[in-house]
Amino acid sequence: MTEDADPGQMARSYLDKAATLAARVGRKRSPSDDKAHADALLAQARADGLLSVVVGPEQGGPGLGLADTARITERLARQSGSVGLIYAMHMSQALSVVRHGRGPFFEDFQRRMVRDQILIASGTSEKGPGGDIFTSLCQVEVGAEGALSGLKESPNISYLDHAGAILLTAMMARPKGPPRQVLIALEMPDVAVSVPYQGGFMGMKGILNQPVALTWAAPPDAVFPDPFAPIARRTMTPCIQVLWAALWSGIAWGVIEKAKLFLHKEIGTDPEVAAIARHDLSGLINRHYAMNAMIRDTIAAFEADPGGTPGSIGFTQAARINRLKICCADWLNEICQGALRLIGIRGYATGGPYSLAEALTDALSAPIMVSNTRLMMNTAAIEAYVDETL
């Protein structure tokens, strides 16, 4: 990147590329080809350099912040919920590399993120701990000359068919003290993937989701210098909550646009029916407005502390991040259900200009991607220490 490049203009350029992705791909989609459509959009995003927008200028990237990354995610999700989800998950991993990866290994890794447009998968989920990412059964084995290896079994890892790298958690012994949980940057050529059985979900059908066993090897420098817990608490978790919410905002936008189109073209001439429909639509727009306002507020709090210093975030910020995920996931489902009531049977159809089938099934994943119930229990445990003020 040139030193005199205008950061605002660069951000607008990447946002324009994201907003026009589907139009430039020029590929017609149908209800039966979600995966092929998502693959085509993802390939174009890679060609447009969208996978490395958070890498800093010193490593050849534009160095966009979380706010611009969230806007890009939202624009992608307008065109495909699956691509929006892949991008959100990848960017939470990319931001973890940028904010916590120090030393020659990670500097080179970031340069290759720009050059090769590496898509990074998340390997924090594990078979056994029941969704607790801070518990790892995977053990790091140390071989000759410090070479690392291990075996990790996960109930689900997404988009490995496109990933060039994966960030994986494991327990690592130390010369003194108990083992600690670490995060390791693995190149996919160094990972052997076996699939114990075929998986899949009813929504987000543009993504390959499957249980996997990963047999991996890595150099010692691939271990992040910070333990996993502060990386997760200061970067990975808040970033994925924000980017998930941006994804859901993009899906909600598409749903509302279809409801507007139906109201404009199909509602008929009965003034009472039209008035009720306009009232209901306005309620959906109110929820979408609240969703976006909450996203912006959370981003502002995150970017007020840009250093990424290792350590735990405060109770207030932790509670706000949890609420963002809970509220936006619930509001998306309310918007989808409200639009379905407004549109009726044509929204329930699997095709046509008013079909909500893809949005509805994609939205159902929102409350269970990190369980809303679990997050509410976590938040309830710290409410006594949280004072929300205007």
C-alpha cells in the first residue's frame, strides 16, 4: 500500500467491491445450488482482496478496522448468508492474527494473507468439552528440534474445503507450572483431515460443515505468544459477536426489502389492509434499526481500546458483547417471522421474488451459534457488577 493512500477511500473501495460481488459474478442462483453460488461469490471476494483487509500497511494490507470489516460483512450477507458467515468467521481469526501474532513467523504469515488471500478456519470447537472453548483435550506433542504435532477431534468445522489455514487450540506443557491452552496457526498442507461421518445443517447450505479429526504438525513459532484465553476475550470473541451481528443485519435487510416489494406490488387496494401491512413493516424496520444501533455502539466501545493488550475485558464490556449476540439473533428471527406473516404463502415458497426460505433457515442458526441460553447465564452471573448508564 502507498503511504499517501487515503484510508477512507480505501475502505469505500473495498465496501463497493463487497456490495457488487453478486452482480459482478453474474451467476444466476436457484434454490438447489446454494453451495455453488456461495463458492462463486467467495472466489470473487478472494480475487478482490477482501480476505486480507485487516492486515496493516507494514505487511502490505490496508489495515481496516472492525467497523469497516463489519460493513463489508453486512454487504456480503445481503447477497448470501453463507458467504457472510464464512467471511465473519474468517475475519475473527484474521483479526486475532493481526492483534496477537508477533514475531517473524506471524509477520510472514500476514504478508502471505495478503499475497495468497488465505482463508482461515476456526479450530476452537472440540469433541468432549460440550462447547466450552476454554477446555482442550487436544495435547501438543513436542518432537525433535521442537516440532509440534497433535490430534484434534471437532464436532464441526466449517469451510475447510476453501481454507488455507486454521487456528487451533490445544494444551501445551511448560517447563515450569501447569500446561496452558494455546492457539496455533496451522497451514492446511500440514493438516491431515479425516471425516468420521457426513454432517450438515438445514440452513447456511452454502457452507461445507462437517465433523472432523485433524492430525496436525507445526513449527514451534506457530504458537501465539499470548495464551488463548486473553486472545479469545480481547479479540476473537468480541469480533465474532460483532461480525455475526453484522451478518444478521445483512440478512434482515434482504428480508425487509422483500417485504417492501411485496407491500408495493401485491398488497391490493383495500386501505385498511394496506395500513395494517405498513404498520407491521414499520415494526420490522424498527427492530433492524435497533440492531444496527447496537452493533455501532459495540464497535465504538471495542475501538476505544485498540491496543489489544492481553488480559480480560471488563464486566460491562463482556455483558454488552453477550447482549449484542443475544438481541441481534432474536431480532433477526422476529424480523423473518414478521415478514413471513406479512407476505404469506409466497414467502414460504422455496423460490420466487418473495421467498424467505433461505433467510428463515439461516436465521434459525443465529441463537445457537454459541447458545443464547449459555450467554444469558454467563451475563446473569456478572449483572451485579454491571452499571449501564446513558
